[in-house]
Amino acid sequence: MAGRIGAVIAALTITAVNLVSSQQVQADPAPLLPDLRQAPVGCPGGFSGSPLSCRAWDVCLVEDASAPRGQCTHRGGQAKAVRLRFTTSIDNVGDGPLLLHAHRPSTSTPTMRVRQAVQSGVDGSIAGSFPEARRETTASAYYEPAATHEHWHLLSFEYFQLRTPDGGIVVTDRKNGFCIGDRYTVGDVLLNRPSDPESPAGKLAQRLKGHMCEHHNPSALDVIFGISVGSGDDYKHDVDFQWLDLTNVKSGIYDVVNVVNADRALLEKSYDNNASAIAISVQWPGGAVEPPETIETPPVVRMIRSCPGMERCAKSRS
């Protein structure tokens, strides 16, 4: 009986939290929402030229298939893995900042719950803490101890895949989290780009500039993640797990697809621009279809086209 009562109370609590979240958003007649745009694959953050000219990607032979960073350390002879490394970038071209407050009750809890703070369209205010940010999300955060990170990561924010032209998944990335902050400026004309450093959005932008997500602080109980209007966050191609493994991929035409906020856990103004793709050709030496048993030379990888805002880029073979 006690167990049933506890379950009912828990269910009522969850319902109440979701109701509060919905009421908070509905109470504001015009909330200022972010709009996350997946920038062209392989382009540096803030790039405004032709995506076909982007060269923030390469093909890398590595000696240690377990190495997370994928540095091109091959010195000749047999390679253990082949990786397509590329930069990914996410712009906020919306009306308000993306701001996420993560919290855990104590250090004995390894992950943090995440709430989204939505800027008010009435007075421009933005929730400054986890309790004030009443919109619950399904996202979570954890501390990444790897030497090149050592900070808190937001989970399930973005993913990338290698797909066949008909959408079949060939390879999925091994990356599992991102530290999000203002790393660069986008060139779009945006009315709500922070201009007054004393405004709520301006003060938040100062916090998010070069934000390191509680670097070297595994004992943190609170951390924020976010991107200001007119700014973006990028992960360069030589960062840990910023690659797709081509070791066992056959010669052919493929899509490299990046998607942000795929589960729509985060509230946005629009979800129509959350994906970008490039079509590539992969060709193993000698015209071979199958990858060789002993890899000494990487396949030739060529970008065919870039398709910002789309999940499909390669032409279907049907």
C-alpha cells in the first residue's frame, strides 16, 4: 500500500512540475526563444562563404584505434583506423538566448538535471538559477574527466552520422557531450543581438563568452550552458571524438549528417534548420570496393556538395 501511495505522489509531483513549466511559458505572451541552426558541416564557426570552400575537415590514419582525439600520428606501415574528422558549429539566430541551468543535490549524484530558462518578452528578464528556470527538459549533464576536457558536458545535444543516400545509418559518432558557450559571432542581422552590457541578455553574454562549463570543477553542484543571440558554439575537427570511423566503410557515396536538438528537448523558435549535411565520395586505393585488410593508404574522400539545413544531400540511387 505504501508503495502505491508513493507512486501516486511521485506521479502527481511530475505532473505538477510539467504543469508549472507549461504555465510559465504560456504566461508570457511573447517569450524570446532561441533558434539553433546547424551550420554547414566542415566549416569553421561563423563562416559566411560558400560551404563548398570549407576545409575544416580531413582524413586521418591513426596508429591507436582507441585514441579519442584521432590525431594523425601514422608514420607508415599498417594503420589501425581511418577517421573522417570535421568541425561542427551551431549558431543561435533566434530572438532570445539558449540558456540551460544544470543542478544536482550533492556530489554523490554523478549527473545533473537540466532546466531551460526562457527569456521574457515582457521585461527581458532571464532566470538566473536552476530553481528559477522552471522549464524541465529530458537533458542531463555529467563531468568529463578526459585530459582535453575536464569540464561539464551537456548530453544528447548534438550527434553526427554517416548515412547511405537512402538514409541508412552506416556509422554513428562516439561523442556523448558538449560544453556550450559563445565561441564566435555570426554575421546575420538579428534584432535581439545583445548590445547593452547592463541588460539581462548583455550580462548573460558576458558570462557565456568563452564559457568553460565549470572547468576543473568536478565537485560543482550547478553549471550553465548556453549560446547568446548572434553567437555560436563550435567543436574543431581535432577535438576528441570529433570524427566518424571509415575503417570498415566500403567505397561509395554517403551523407555526413549533423543534427542538433534532435529530440526537441529544448524549446526553440524553429526546428527547421537543426540539421546540415554534406555528400561525400569514399574511394579505396586501386578502385577497390571493400577496405583492404591491411590499411597503409587512406581512401580518397571528396566533398560532392554541401546542404545546409538538410538531412539528405547525396542523390538517391533509386
